[in-house]
Amino acid sequence: MIKLDNMWWIVLLTTVIILELIADVLSKQWSLQPQALFLIGGIFFYLVANIAWLLALRSGVGLARGVSIFSVVCAIAATIIGLVYYKESVSGLQFVGIILGVISLFFIFWHDIFI
């Protein structure tokens, strides 16, 4: 079972991921409809996400582990948003990459779950 002691970094990293995804969506919207509101919103959320990232690092996420989790989760979530909302497509090879990313999360959390 996942140990909850000293896991405050999970809350902070989740916050980083959510803020980053909001910034990504605003940036995508700006690329489709170049309005200042989308541009400013995207920049704002990227900035706030990076402040949360600094706090996550300070709370013990670890650079290698944090970036790995962040990258995989953001890639999966952004892919889902792209598929559902923007009607983008994913190739078979890209889908395999996403599956490998999910598997990598299992290995990243292996120690927390089983040891």
C-alpha cells in the first residue's frame, strides 16, 4: 500500500500537472484563435505551474522522479484532451508509447506500493 507519510509532494505535483494542462489548452486555443486572452492566460498558468514545481521540488519529489511522473501524466492527459476536444489523431506507434508511459508509472511507484 502507498505510504502517506512525507507524500505532500504528490499534492504539489498534481497541482503542477493540472496547471500545466490548463496552460497547454489555453496555448492550443491561442494557436487556433490568436486572442490576447488565450496568450496571457497560457503564460500565466505556465508561470504558476512553475512556481508549484519549485515547491514540489522543495517538498521532496526529486528531480528525476518528478519530471518522469510529470512528463508521462501530462502526455497522457494532453493526448486525451487532443483526441476528445480537438479531434486530433494518434498513430499506432504513438499509442504504444502512451502504454509504455503508463507502465513506466508503475515502475516509478514500485517502491511506494510494494516495499
